[in-house]
Amino acid sequence: MSKPVTETTFENEVLGARGPVLVDFWADWCMPCHAVAPILEQIAEERNLTLVKVDYDQERELAERYGVQSIPNMILFEHGEPRAQAIGALPKSALQRALGLT
């Protein structure tokens, strides 16, 4: 299950996390974001990843910090550093490949 993260909670929830964290930059109006959400939940559960969601409209500075210009945009963090990124509502296998999880 994913949880929302904001600029205020990002450091603790993502950068300070003990394990890998998959950050989903999304927006409520973004239909591709809604389409990929269940796939991200599956991947997170299968790979034992923490899944967090960043509302692109509410957290623009955070999105800009990580170069997010289009959504859905998923970044896999490990040890507080971005390790891999996937952009767009890709099929599960393509998402896993892009995130280096295959």
C-alpha cells in the first residue's frame, strides 16, 4: 500500500529509509497515473519495496529537484539516492526493466 509524501516528509520517508523506496510522482487528473498505480502496487509488494506517492501539483519543488517534467514518473531510491527512473504508463515488465528490477 502506498502512502503520500510531501516536501516535509520526503527526507524521512525516502532519503532516510532503510530499504529501497519507489517514488511515484503523479496527479489526480492524470489518467495514465491511475492506470499504472495498481502495477506499482504489485511491483512494490513482490519486490518488498516501500511505495510512496508525491502529488505533482502540490509538490512542484520536489518534482523539479528530481527533474520530473512529465507524469507518471517513478524513481527508485536506494540509500537516499535515485538509482533508476521510469516515465509513462508502461507495462509491468517494461517498468521493472526501466527500474532495474529484472
